[in-house]
Amino acid sequence: MRLKTVPADFRVRELLDFPSNPTGEHYVHLLRKEKLSTPEALSMLVRALDLDRSRIAYAGLKDRQAVTDQYISIVGRACELERPGLRLKPVGRCSEPIKSRMSRGNAFTIVVRDLLPTEAAMLRRNMPSLQKTGFPNYFDDQRFGCLRHGQGFPMLQILRGEYEHALQQLVATPSPRAITGDVKLKQSLQRYWGEWETCARFARGPVYEPMFAHLNARPGDFRGAIEFLPLRQRVIHAFAYQSFLWNRAVSRLLRGGVGSAQRLRISTLGGDFLAWKYLEPDREEKLLAMETPMYGPEGGGGSEPFRNAMIAEMEYAGLRRNDFLENTVPGMIWREEPRAVLVKPEEMGDVRIAPDEMHEGRVMATLSFALPRGSYATMLLKRLFAPPFYARTEGPDGERSPRRGYVPRERLPPAPWQQRDDEDQSE
């Protein structure tokens, strides 16, 4: 199975409800982009149209390796632009900037290539059960770039009070996948770690210079050094581990409600998680009614079964509630946020199977569907191709594989995920 062989194989259309006002000062535009991330596209608009970046608002980020349609608002100005891979046109006005709460989700048209005819048949065969009972709303690999690039979970080390280890993961762990100059810099930082004057001489820039100046002046203050990292970087790493814990708790929760014969395995960078082929109607009703929030130490934890599953996962990781209160870094503080455990696709079109002109002897499948905001189209595809939970695999089997990623306090290797050779955010 191959995704995104070409950008047009993955099309995303934002579903947005904005309060139209013909005299509003915020001009709403439809932005189509290809092979550009949302920040990259906005930077091009700012330069080409001489815009103030602070006057642009949007509801969410869209994938770089795709053709995407999303909405942005610009204060006080309607603009048009057409460049290779980028098109902007005005579509209305409103009284307030576009916000994430206006988004209902995304509609997708996806081409899956390099399929054997038997795989295409399995996809089509699994579609009815997916439509009928949905799939677990897991975060997918796009959320876990820290695992793909060998860093592990720096947030876990922060919660354990291991600030130096966390900083090493953040700035001195070379990616086994990247080929940029950043790899050489991180290799040098690894080599000269602890020699802060030396690090400051070759690690230039607005982040590294003050960070290593701080460590040179206060050699043991690694918590303070982490604060010099960009806020966005800190937030992303906090969300990554929070999302991983949520995935784990959901998989644990499902063990008690999905019979062995109906269990499927969803494989991710963070391990294998449990899904279902079919759900009993009463079990589906319970999951739909259940509160299953992202963990925050000040929150109530949701419905009792899920709360118990989350507590068990934190105990498994060696974490206590006080760790979230005592070991804090600005921008890396968790708050409880609602998230549905079960999601059903809408606007499902017929699956179209055709010869794959890019892979001789193989076929391709075209699917179209819509998902609510925050749900991953790639997770829907994984569910369609998911094997039975206890099927033989190349790696550890079902019950053991989710445990990858946790490291006991007494054994903290320098790069706990570096040996994993796996393949970054399209929601």
C-alpha cells in the first residue's frame, strides 16, 4: 500500500461554518495549496501581497504532501493570488477572524496505490463494518515526529524530573532519517555535551546562543535552558506525549469490551493498538456516551472506566499526578480536553478500483469521506487494512508491542527510540 505517491493522491477540503456578514471587516478567502505546509503558504502570501502576518487567521494546519483547500481570513482586505502550487480567492466576509471552533472537520479524497487485487478486495469488504460501527479515534503517526526522528518523548523525561535528558533529546539527538545540516550540529552537541563554552561557539542562532550562555552561567539549570526553545516546539512535544498516553488508555479500555474474535491491530510509531471489526450495539452506545478526555491533572478524568484506564497507563509509565504539578516547563503544561473515542466517517462514497498506471500489475483504490476535526484519515485507512489482533507479525506480538516507549526510571538510555526504524500533520 502506498499513499501520497503524488500530491493529488491526497486531497483535503476543510469544512468550515463561518458567520457571514457582508459588512464584516474580516475577508474570508479560500486557500488552495500543493506541496506546501500552511505556515509556508502563509509566508508566501505575506511576501507576495505585502500583508501583515498578524492580520491573517485560520482554523487549522493542513498537510504539506497533499492538495488542500482551507479557509483563511484577512483583516480589512480582499486579495487574489495565483502561483504554482498556491491559489487564493475571496469568498465572503465575517465580523470575526476564522477560529478553530468554526471547523466541522475535513472531507478527503484519497488514492491508495500499489495494491494487490486481494488487498483491494479486502478494503472493499471491510468498508461496511467501518461505516456501521466506526473506528477508534487514535492519534496517528503525524502526531509523533519525535519518534520518527529518534528523540523519544522529551515530555516524559520532564515529568520524571530528568531535565538534562529531556534537553539532550530535544537538541542533541540526531535524526536517523534527516539528511540536513541540523544532523551534524546535533552530532557535535552530543560530542561536546557539558562543554557549554564549546557548544556556544558553534551552535549559533537566536535559540542556541542564549541557551548555552545560560548553561555556561548556570550549569545545572536544564529546566531553565529548555525555556529558551521556541514555544511551538515545546507545545508540540507536550501534545505528543499527551496524545500517546490517550492512545494507550483507549487501547486498554477496549480490551474489556471487544471480544477476541472481533479484535483488530492498528500499528503506529507508538506501538500497536486495539481496534474492532464489529461492535455490539450496547457497547457502541456506551463508547459514544463515554467521556474520554485528554489527560490534565486538574480535570475530572472523564467517565470512570476511561479514568481507570488512564490511571493504569500512568502507573505503567511510573507517573503520579504530582509529577504533572511539580515538574513543569512553560508551554508544556497539560490541560484536560474532550476527545471522542469513537468516530464514524460521513459522506462515504463508493470505493473505485482501477489499474494503477504507476505500478505495473497492481491496482489503486479511490476513497472519499469526511471526518470530524482532529480525526486522522490515515487512521481510517489503517483500520480498513487492519489484520486480526493476534496475527503473526515481524515485530513483537499484540500484547507486548504497545509497551515500546516506556523506560523504567532506573534505566534511561540516551536515545530510547533511536533503534526503531519507522517512517510527519494531516488531520
